[in-house]
Amino acid sequence: MSSQERLTRAYKEAHRIPFDDQSKFILFSDCHRSDNSFADDFASNRNVYFHAMTQYYNDGFSYCELGDGDELWENIFFKTIFEAHKNVYLLLKKFHDSNRYYKIWGNHEMTFRDKDHVEKTLTTYTNTQNDRIEPLFTGIKCHEAIVLVHQETKQELFLTHGHQADFMNYVGWKINRTMVRLLWKPLQIWGISDPTSPAKNYVERIKIELRIKKWIENNNRKITIVGHTHRPSFSYPSQNATPYFNDGSCVHPRSITGIEIVNGTITLIKWFIDTKENGILQVVREVLEGPTNLKDYK
């Protein structure tokens, strides 16, 4: 099956969610939440992510995680990740309990394709304070893709991780997972990059993006939002560019990037730690691109 066929299948089998001009979504991907070791790329941005997500929760946003939220290549057991970032998961639980949490699996979470594995892994956790089993993401479903469908205009936004355009990270993911666990995680502690990641392989990253853009052009220029390559991307309708969007990642040096869909607009944003004149640190939201009206994409 080609990358084009994999993307088409993901679109056709996607979970459909209605939205309108009053809806508010925040899209992040590639958090790669891990075990809080030196190889945990998420750890340095955890406080930024937690602050941003707390604000989005309080502001009534729904959260769509576009894959690779959990680092299940470097870690065999989810509970290791959960204990390392328990406050984050309990915040995500608040989104889930409010019916505002949608999870897409990426190549580092391919085991979440199995519904039984998802139920066994994500629905409960052990409270170490009293050794009781307590609910986490009760009834959660993990999707390969989500399509947001505007209730009035019927405009569709196709959300997926994007690794469908990456053969070794979709078809050959077990090989890459083995290499990461046995070789690249130990070497990463010493600062050696993992070449299996498209985020650190410029040539492969460009190829993946071109394949996704080809699919978009062959499918009525459907607005498509992905992650996977970690490179933020935004498209303006006035430039007649391919409506390809990438929310970036949550493992950039000292910052996280994402995409907001708010009141019928789309915006690429960044959260980072800044210093006030008096030396106090603060978490700041910055608009990188947009906002642009979704209705202008035709």
C-alpha cells in the first residue's frame, strides 16, 4: 500500500466530529512524554505545556493530540511515563472527563491501534498513595485520524499524525522501535541524534511533507493538519498554496508549538518561557502565523 493509499484510508475511516464558528480546539502533537530521564525530550518543556493546557482547559477548549503524545518506543510500560508526568495526565483526565479530549496515535504509539491494549493501558492507573486502582481515561478511543466537519458549511479539516507518508515509521515501525530502545535511547543521553526520526533527518522530512501535499492536491485541496516532522507549517489562502498545516511539536528547545482553531479561524502559536524586566519568569503565548478565516480556504 502506497503512502497515498494509507492517507486515503485514514481519511475514509476517520472519526468525524462536528464543529461550528463557536468551537475552540487546541492541537498539539509530538509531546513524546517519557520517563523524565536525560533522554526525555518532553521534560524540559513540561511546565510550559502544563501552563498552556491549564489555560486552554479553563478557557473551554477541546484538545486534539495529533500523535506521539506518549513515548512508547523508548519505554515498554505506559505506567513509567504516567508516574514521571502524573500532573500532566491528571490534567488531561479533566479534558477527558469533560468530553474534550481526542487522541490520535502516531508511530511511537502504534500499539494503541489495538482497542484491547488501549483499554488495558489507559483506562485506569494505580494511585501510589493508597495503592488503589482509579479511573484515568475511562472509555477512551484512540484514532488514526479525525475529521472536523463544520455543521453549516460542511467544510472538512483532516487531522492525522502524518506518518502514513513515512514507510519505515508506519510499515517498518517495529524495526525502528527496536533500534530506538536498544541503541538510540542510550546514545541520546550523550547527545547523539536518532536518525530514524524525520525531525532530525532533513531530506526525509522534505519527502514526507511533499507526499502529504501531493495527497492534498489530489483530494480537492482538503485542509490537512499533521505533526510527525516537528516542523511547524502554515498556509495562507491568499497565496493559493497547498492547505498543508503542521503543528510542530512540544519538544522544541525551550518552547512548544501548536495550532488553535477558534471561532472559525486557524492560528499557529508558540508557548515559551520569557523573562520580565524585574527578572521574574513567565510563560508567554505568541502568534506565529494567522489567524486566518477557515471559510477563505476553498
